[in-house]
Amino acid sequence: AQSVTQLDSQVPVFEEAPVLLRCNYSSSSVSVYLFWYVQYPNQGLQLLLKYLSGPTLVKGINGFKAEFKKSETSFHLRKPSAHISDTAEYFCAVSDTVLETAEELNTNLLRC
């Protein structure tokens, strides 16, 4: 079984300031695949970035990045310089398969 915990329900963001959205996961599987999705106001869910294997630092769209830290069971999302246009809901997800549809989604609100 897999699960994710997003440690921040709402994160205040200031223009051009760094932002951090924390995500911890648990999995009983040897292989772990991690995802961040974003849903902008009045839009559908879209994949922001994913970790499947290889380098643990993953770069996504719009300047976002996340680092897979197996020892800490974390996959925190960061952006060095946030913008008002980043206001959205962000979802961390984990799966034991390579499919981009993950089994567990939790809501994390980013408010400016």
C-alpha cells in the first residue's frame, strides 16, 4: 500500500519569493514513483513533474523542481521565485506502477 502526506494545507506566497510544498510518502513497494500535479483555477489537473528513476532532482514546468529523498521518504516541491500566476492547488501522489495516474492524491492549497 502507498500513501502521501502533504504537510502544508495552505502556503502564503509572495511575489518573487521562494516557495516550498512538502510531501512525505510511505510505500511497501520496492519501486516508488512520485508525482506532483497542479490544478489552476477553472482548469483541469495537469502533471507538473514526476520521479520514475535516475537523478533524484527533477525539474518540472514553470520553474518548479522536486527532489526525491528516499532516506527521508520525501518529495518536496520547490520554486525559487514564485509568482501570482502560480496560485493553484498542488497534489502530491505516489504509485507502485509507472502509470501517470497515481493511487493516492492529497490536496495542498497554494494561496497568494
